[in-house]
Amino acid sequence: MKDLAWTFIAFLAVPFLLGADSCDRHEQTTSDSGIQKASVKVPTDPEGFSIEQRNIMNRLLADNKPGSVKHLYVISAMSGQVLIYSTVKGKVTSSHKRLSPKTVASGYSNGGFGGLPVTINGGTCYTGEILGDDGSYGDSSEYIFWWDVRGVYHQHYIAGGQILHISDQPMAVKEIVLNMETAASKP
């Protein structure tokens, strides 16, 4: 039991011992063969943004444009046939996206834990998770969800052999196996 306690203390101490020192070094990264890390000066637009930054900014603006409609297609990777079509009111969201971090620690000061402060139930906790550009926590995951223009909720699990395509304009396709926009007939 004593060995387990010392192992736990050593485990907690490692980040603090490596902390600032490992990030403050200014040594150039070198491979085992002696090749140093390469870098390049990327040109920017007049506002100082790279094309990649501008694309991300424009995607965030398009995803959050009030009243926007997108078109979702699930395509078979084998045949190219459109298996499912649906409109999307706003945007498609991944199932692992959250409004709060999944992991937090309480009872530590920001300096002691090294995390970012978040308020939960009126108290301050700290998390190692970073709030994404879209204002959410979490990663993409095994299913997506959305509401169509009729306000109908959809949830789709992504399995092998599927290609997802989302566009702000409809595509001209020959055939759709399951058109979510076609109302089911009542028996």
C-alpha cells in the first residue's frame, strides 16, 4: 500500500517537475539522422490571416448563419449511390460535442492544477479541456444529429462504407434510396 502511495505521488509530481522547463527550451528539433525541423514563412492576406485560417473562419460563420439550410447526403462508398438525403436546419452536430467539459478538478487553484477555470453549479472548477472555436467541448464521434427544415430530429450512426457529404446547395443526383424529405404516407 505504501508503494502505491509513493507511485501516485510521483505520478502527480512529474507534470510539475517537467512543467515550465520543457516548454521554455529553444532548441531546434532534430531527427535521429541529424535533420532539423523545417519551417516556412506562410503568406497572409491583408488582415494577417493564412488561407487555412480564413477557411476555418468562413466555415464557422457559415455554420452559425441564422436560418441557414444545408443538404446532407449519405453515399455508398461501394456503388456511389445516395443512400439517404436530408435537409439540415443550421448544421450537423457530432454526438460527442458538449456545452461543458467532461473532466474537471475542484479544490485546486489555477496555478496548482494548471487547468482553465470553468463555472459549474456556481463554483469554480478547472479543466484541461479547451473550448473549441465553435463554443463547444469534445471531439467528433460515432454518430451525428440534426434537425431538418420541417423541424424533424435525425440521428445517424456512421458505419463502414459510408461517405458523408454536406453542402449549402443541393446536388443533382439520379436516385435517392431514402429521402427524409418525403413525408411517410399514413396507413
